[in-house]
Amino acid sequence: MTVLLIILLAAVGYILWQKWELTKFQVTTCQIRSPKLQKQASAVVIADLHGFSYGRENNRLLQQIRSINPHVILIAGDMLVSKYEKTYQTAWKTLAELVKIAPVYYGYGNHESRLKDPERLNHLPFLQYIKQVQELGVHVLETESRQVSLGENQVMLSALELEMTYYEKGRIVPMEPSYIKDRLGGPEEEMFQILLAHNPAYAEYYAQWGADVTFCGHNHGGLIRIPGIGSVISPQYTLFPKYDAGDLRFGNRHVIVSRGLGTHTFHVRIFNRAELLEIKFLPENS
Ligand SMILES: [Fe+2]
């Protein structure tokens, strides 16, 4: 009887704990200093929302972003779950509110890229979704660069849509050293260069290409995190992914990996709270 009670209490405790980790996101603030920035500015980065809703119609998430009042909102991919069409509607409704807060720039994750294939289930609903997202005024970037305003700074914002081979399950497919340059051209040398690239497995490549800061998601913090060790498994089923979360530094370049806001397939987060990134951009000597 005592053993049964302990098991029952442990099960209830686990369910409550999981509910808390899965439904209470935290705000992680990162600071980026650069001589290429003239004025202070801010952004929020949303990664891997996967059609999740914090409160009714994402009210809690939207309220948090309103309180940050960023100059831009950057999406580092996977706003939806490719196989669940109903997540497209949640993503669209959230984007419809986000554009009222600040300009929104939307880079693709594997869930969006997969749906560009005409053979895929939900290809047509996805095309309709993207059309409606663009009609909202969201700037959808596939693989391209645009000069954009970041507060009073002019910066170069690039998005790299990785081909699906780079999301192969169970292994990290080697990337040709010239891959990013071949697709995007060279980085901006004079202006501050931001890159949206969903998969953090190629973090060094993004820094080597020349991005001052890259924003990634994809790994969901590894679902389960062991304190002091890091993440256990990526959504690509690679074990102990090298780049799982946080502000990684490669010389003076940053690659910031979000633990993401949503989940799919395995709705588990252990020592791995969902997160919204708040980025503070600062001039070098401020
Ligand atoms: Fe992803």
C-alpha cells in the first residue's frame, strides 16, 4: 500500500512538473555588443513554437512580447507542425498579432521546408498559409538577405533555408565549406550581419561565413537536459547534440540557440524550460 502511494504521488508530481515546464516559458536575455551598431536596439526571437498556444490564442506569449516592446521580431523556424494542419491556424493567428507589435521576419525550419515539396501531405494548405502570412505583412525569408532597420541601426538580415538533407534523422550530414556562400553570397562586411538558420548543428559554419550573430532553434534544448552535462537527444534523434542551447561564441561571433517554445511528437521537457529570447543589441562602448 505504501509503495503504491509513493508511486501515485511520484506520478502526480511528474505530471504537474511536466505541465509547468511545458506551459510556463521563460525569457532569456542575451546582450550583443558590436562596433557595427550605433544605437541600442532590441529584438525577440521565436523558435519552434510548433503551433503551441500559451493561454488562449497565445495571449501570455503576446503579452510578454508587448512588454518587451522589441524593434523587430525574428522567427527562427518551425512555427507549425507539418503534419497537423490545425497548427497552421494557431501560427497564423499569432503572427497576425505579432505584426501589430513590430516588423516580423520569418525564416523557415524543417517543418516549413518539408511542406514545400508538392508530394507532401499538406503542401497546398501550407502554400495557402504562407500566402496568408505574407498578406499580414510578415516578411517571409527563404534564402535571401535584406537590409533592415533595427531601431536606429541599419543591419543586414539573412536567412538560410537548409535543404532537407541537413535534417536527416540519426546523423549530422557533413556540409560543404562553401555551402552558405554558394547559396547566400558573401556576408555584409560593413554592416552588422544577422543570420537566421534553423539547425544549430552547423553553428561553426554560420560563424565562419561571417554572421555577427546567428539565431537557431530546432533542438528544443534536447527535450531532456542533465544538469552539468546538457541535452540528451535532438529532434533529429542525434544523441547529446553538441550545440543544444545558449549563447555560443566563436571568436567575436555569436550563435544563439533557443530551447524553443513548443514541442511535437514527444511532449517532454525535463530541466529544459521553453524559452523566448530577448536580444539587446548595444554599441561597443556603451
Ligand atoms: Fe526544427
